[in-house]
Amino acid sequence: MPLKVLSALDQTRTQYYHFKATVIAGMGLFTDAYDLFCISPVMKLIGRIYYDPKDGNPGVTPPAIISTTVAIALLGTVIGQLVFGALGDRVGRRRVYGYSLILMIFSSVGCGFSICRTRTCVLTSLCFFRFLLGIGIGGDYPLSATIMSEFANKRTRGSFIAGVFSMQGFGILASSAVTMAVAALFNKLANHDGGDSISPLNTPEAADLCWRIILMIGAVPATLTFYWRMTMPETARYTALVEHDVAKATSDMGRVLCDFDLDTILEDTEALHQSVLPPPPPPPPIYNYGFFSREFLRRHGAHLFACSAAWFILDISYYSSTLFQSQIYKPWFPPANHVNAYEEAYNVAKFQAIIAVCSTIPGYFVTMAFIDRIGRRKIQMIGFFFMAIFLFALAAPYDHYWYNHTNAWYIVLYALTFFFSNFGPNTITFILPAELFPARFRSTCHGISGAWGKVGAIIGAIGFLFASQAKNRENVQSGYEPGIGMMNALLILGSVCIAGLVLTYFYTPETMMRSLEENEGSGNRVGEISQLSNKIHKFRGSSLDVSHVMSDTSRISSSGSFFINSPRSSSA
């Protein structure tokens, strides 16, 4: 029968600890967004410091270096998601959780130090520490989502996992705010010391300290949450279903959830053990199939494909449009040869903050408000559809109108693509893998899905960073080569979103208002288990049709998906 502790978790009311867990789990995503978005203004500063001016323009970091810096962090994220995702199922969510946070703190500080002051050494060191940072961030994805999904009740589970993911929006905002504040401070001090010492073609030596401070501040939020991560209990679902220690799972939840009726649960457990049911024969193992098996492929293969493919498709579009947004804000800010290094970094961060406040964060909040009302599948389809619409609206008239007449409406359309990526697949692809798979595979499957997403991000970040450049060399940004043009790049991205819409329609299931055990797929026997539970409770204390119940018990146990009176479980 279903474990009472899990049923109680599904029915418990929303309370303070759920919000606390959201913030604690979300700090990894916060750090992820901080480091992803602060790298754009940082690379502007590095270009001016370590590369010589050319043709009257300030130094620019070559696109190959930018691509390498971005790609190596994303590659680390892929590795982190796969490794920490698997460890989360084998060692435990909480035990591995602290290791990923320590790695993020260490590598964030390391990115700022970058050991030396020569160009080659600085860039090599920066890439190394960003690779380690990517591993830590990648590990945080499956662990954060899985922990939140296993703590939350089924009525508001979607909102709380979305709340964890929404910390990315605040990470973007914090990244922009810190960059603007640090750049403005350094600019003020430089001008105070002597205005002639800083100009578009003359970057002061202090700028080398500026970008290091920006990167190292990324370690602060992760450090502040380290204690709370270490004191979090293991999730009840992992303890009960993987470690088979139901008493400990019940005790842990009673410690952190104030309305968790521990006494009633234990009384029911004792009463069940004293029922007239004779002891069943020795049961088979709870599960008789492994991750690399045909049975896993039959039960969960389609869901793993749907989650991985949707995340892959989404990140191609999301990361590419994020990383070539410099071409979007180009008409709205002075060109590089009219501002100094600090002012350029300030303007890049300012634009990112505007997009975050006007579209990114509202998208997260709208998802949190509606995800448990209209469902995950519908939101993902809505997001992909409108992302495609707005990308096509940007693309179709780009060469003939937008290129020469960029106005506020262009920024609005661009911002709406971010709104519907977050009120859409960017959030849902993070949530679904944490809801669809069995407890012993949940973190692993989330890591695999996320890893495919970051593979798509590498394609989008590297491919479209070059591809979006203008066809004519005279219109190409300094340091880049001609590409296919913004119009064609946007048309491709819109088509990619249409592919995501079709994939969601045919392959993505709905998980709203269902327990995690019910969401495991048609291969499990949750329905039969629930019926057996009802029979036991109905006949407890009265004449019990033992043969009928034992028939169901034997039938369910033979499936290998659940069993009753496990030697390692005090309540099942």
C-alpha cells in the first residue's frame, strides 16, 4: 500500500518551510544566472584591457575567445548534471547537495583571481575556473529540482519548483545591479583621479580589478546558504523509497513540517502491523529492472526523450538570443568608441536589467501563478508557440525595416520572447523531469534531460554568436566575421520553437495535481496499490476477506514495483 508518510506529504498544507526550501534550493540557480549574465560585460572589460585598439576602436575580445569561455562553462554544466544527477540517486540528495555548492563557491572566487595578469594566463585560468563553476552549477540543477519536488505537496508542487527556477531571474537582476554599481564606482574614482587618464581608447589599470570583483561577488549568495543546505534533512521519498527507512523519513518530515501529524502516522503504522493479515511470503525486490534495461526504456523511455528533446530545443533558442542581444541594444546605446570601458560594461548590464525586470521575472511569476491551474503541458505549448510568433515578427521585416528603423516596438517584441520562454518551456523543462520518474531514477533522469539542454545551449551560444553577424563585412561588429544575418538567424530560431511545440503536443504528458508516484508512468501499479490500501482500511477492525486482499497483495508484489511489510520498512 502507499506509504502513509508520502500520502501525508502530498496532503500537507503549504507552510513556511516550503518557502525556505525554495530559497535554499534556488541559490544554485541564482548563481547560475549571475555568472551567465555577468560574463558579457566582463568580456567587454577584458577586451579593452588585454587587446589593443584597432582602427580607432577599443580592444575587443575575439569571438573565438568568447565562444570558448561560454562553451567551456556549458560543457562543465553538462558534466555536472550527469555526474551529480547520478550521485543524487545513489548517495542521496542532501549529501551531494553541499558538494556542488562548495564547488560553486570555490570556482566563483577562482574566476576572479585568475592567478596572473598576462593575457594568455588570465584567459586560460578564467576558462579553467569557469569549467569548474559549470560543473557545480550543473550539479545543482537536478538536485534542486528533485529536492523541491519531493518536499512539496501535490497541489502546489509546480509553483514551488517554478519558484526555485525563478531565482534565475533574480540572479540576472543581481548580476546587472552588481556590474552597474561596480562599474559606476570605478568610473567615478577614475574621473576623480584625473579625467584625462580614462577615455574610449585608454583603459586604466584598475579596470583589471573591476571585472575580478564582479565575478567573485557571485560566491556570496552561495556562501550565505551553505549552512541551511547542510542542515536540510534528506527528502522523505528518497529515505523511504530508496533507503527503505520509513521511520526516519517520518521523523525527518515531522521535524521540519509543523502540521505533519507524526503521532497519527505512527499509530496507523502500528495498527496495520497488528491487523489480521497473515505475514506474506518473502517479497521480491521492490524493483526488478535497472536504468540500463529494456524495462526502463518501456516504462520511462518516452518521457525521458520528451524531457531531453524539449530542453535541447528550448536552449538552442534561449541561449542564442541571450548571447547576441548586443546587436539588439546597439541602436539604443552609444557605440564602443564613444564610451570608456566602465561605461560600456555599465550599458550592457543596464540593458540586461531592463529585459529582466520587464519580461524575464514577470514570466517566472506568471508561471508560478498558473502552473497548478492550467498545467505544465499547456504552458510549454503556449510558450513555444508565442516564442516562434515573436521571433518571426522580429525576423520577417528585419533587413527591410528593423535594421534601419529600430524602435521601442522592436525591444518589446524581443522582450516578449523572453517572457514566453519563462512563461513556457524554460521553466517547464526544469519541472517535468523532477515529476515524471521513480525516486531511484529521478535525479539521474533530470540530469540527463538538463545535459541535453546544455548541449543545445552550446549549439545556440557558439553557432548563433557567429551566424547572427551581418552578411556585409562593413556592417559586421569589430572582431567578427560575416554571417548569415540577423533575419535568417531569427527565422531559424523561430522554426526551432515550432519543432518544440510539435514535440510537446505529441510526447509531453501532464503531471498537474498528481502525486509523484502516480506520475511515474503507466508501467507502475499505483492504482492497484491504492485500491488495496482502501480495502485494508475498510476492513480493519471487522471481518476481513483475507484471501481476496492477499490475492491482490501477491499480484502487486509480483510486479516488482512495490511490496507490503518489507523487512527494511516499518510502514508500507
